[in-house]
Amino acid sequence: MTIFLTITAIVLIFLVIFQISKANEYISIIKGEEKARKQGNRINAYLMLGFMIVGLVGVWYCNKLLYKKTLLGFPAASDHGEKVDQMLWVTLWITGIVFIITQILLFWFSFKYREQEGKKVFYFPHSNKLEIIWTSVPAIVLAILIIIGLKNWYIITGDAPKNALEVEVTGKQFNWIFRYKGKDDVFGKKYFKVIDEASNPLGLVWKDNETYGLKDDEKAHDDIVVQQTMYVVKGQPVKMIIGSRDVIHDVGLPHFRLKMDAVPGIPTTMWFTPKYTTKEMKEITKNPDFVYEISCDQMCGNGHYSMKGIIEVVTQQEFDAWMAEKSPAYLAAFPEKKNDSQTTASDPASISQDKPIAQKQ
């Protein structure tokens, strides 16, 4: 019934518009075509002026109403994110000023140069000076913005500081897998053909495999693997080594203002330094349910919408406590290898849907 009423209303609106246009035609014939045209031009000119005023007021009001609902309403949560925000603000100011000036001129000219008695049209065919100005100025401004952007891009994707925490981030349909180095401070080898969804989702080389010519890599025995929740430390640089297990994904970190493609077989990297813990960001945003989200910003299949993870930014003490609870993924796959020296207080099944630890700040 609702659909029927909606369609009926739309049809009636079109009929009314059609009848009004036909009535205007008849009026034009009665008044005379030239007189009707001049009157129409005058009305349109005033409507243009009114539309400009209403439009500018609307832009201002929408900005005031919705600004706090955008990411720009809150500070960037990383050092590199601050640089991205600076670039965005510079771009917005430049394009915003140009937009307002051009729109005012556009509508004002439509009003001022409307058809009037005693006024002649001035034909202005060409001006080399104006062509050079409105071509070179935008080109120079855009070149400067691109140079600044490339400089920041090379910093974000360049070498991370030596004290950076390295985390391997692997995307798969449709979740995230995170790997941390063990006590040997080295990532062990992995091979995609030995992936086991239940016990070895990254394909770590834990034993000899003659079929693929693999030898047991002991450096992979202490690697810690978790899913969905990644822990990092406030104030410590984090280097993300990004890859994919199947199709192209994209690591999106909106609150840190960063993103990077996750490509099968081609590792990509980026690094940043978190500025606020999750607890501090809850206070800044005044949102008790706030979480740092890691989303997939690349269409990757039917379940793309659900591919979300969490980044918990904690203090060094909280991070150390969390790491102390984790045991290597190797021991979860081969519990018989566990001995007293490797025992931890937590369940050895470290490949799990990780849950945030309690904030103690």
C-alpha cells in the first residue's frame, strides 16, 4: 500500500509540473514571446540570487551540525595521522575558499548580467593572460600539495625506528590474523601450502615437509598468533608488515588516518606511533564504547562488510602483561611439546578471538 501511494504521489507531481509548464506556454503566447522571456529572465535572476544565499547558509549549517560526527572532529590518534590531517585541512581551506568565491561569482553574475532594457551583450572571445593565470595557479598549488603528500607517504612507508614493535598483519576472507615475534625476536618462516585453518592459519613451518622441500624452522616455534585484536603500546612506534592469504584486502586505520593494501605474495609495510590509549580515546570522544577499528577498505567478497578487527592501544605495563599471557601458536598445535619452562598462566590455545584486557590506567 505504501509503495502504491508513493508511486501515485510521484505521478501526480509530474502531472502538476507538466500542467504548470503548459500554462506558462499559453501565458507566453498571450503576453507575447519577447515580453514573457524578459520576465522569465528577471525571475530566474532573483531566484539565482536567493538560491546562492540559501545554499551558502545550508553549507554552513550542515558543517555546524555534522562536523562533530566526522573524524575531523577528533584528533588523529597517531603522529603520521597529524600530518595527514594537516594536508587535508590545507586542501579543504584552499578548495573551500575557491569554491565559495566561484559560486558567489557564478550566481551574482547570473543576477547582475540578466537581460535588461538598454544593455548590450559584450562578446569576450579570448585572453592569453587569463588563460595563463587560471591554468598555472591551480597547477602550481596542486604540485605543492602532491609534493607534500609524497614526502609524508615516503615517511609512513619508509624505515621504522629501531625500537619499533613489529607486527605481521595478514588479511583473509573475512578477518585479520596478527603475528608477534617470540623471545628470539625473529619471525619464523611460513609457506602457504601448509596452511591449516584450525591449527596453523598462517602456514608456519613447524616441521619437515619433503613434498615441498621444507625444513622445520625453530624460529617459528615461539611466534605468537592472535586473531581479530591487535595490541600496541602508546608512544612506541609500530611497524605493520602487511600481507594477504587469498584476495587483495586493505588495512584501514581511520582513527590513525592510515591505510595500506594487503596483497597476496607481496608484503607491504607502514609504521606509526600511537598517541592515545584506547581508554584515553574513550574520554576524548566521550564514547564509552569507542574502539580503534581496523577495517578492510577494499571490496574483497560477500563478507567484506564484516571484516573488522580491533586495535587495543595500551600502556607498556599492560602490553607486557598481555604478552605474558600468550603462548606460542606452536604449542597450541603440538601440546605434547609443551614443557614446564614454556607453561603460561593462560590457555595455550593462542590462536583465538582475542579479547581486550582490563584497562588499569
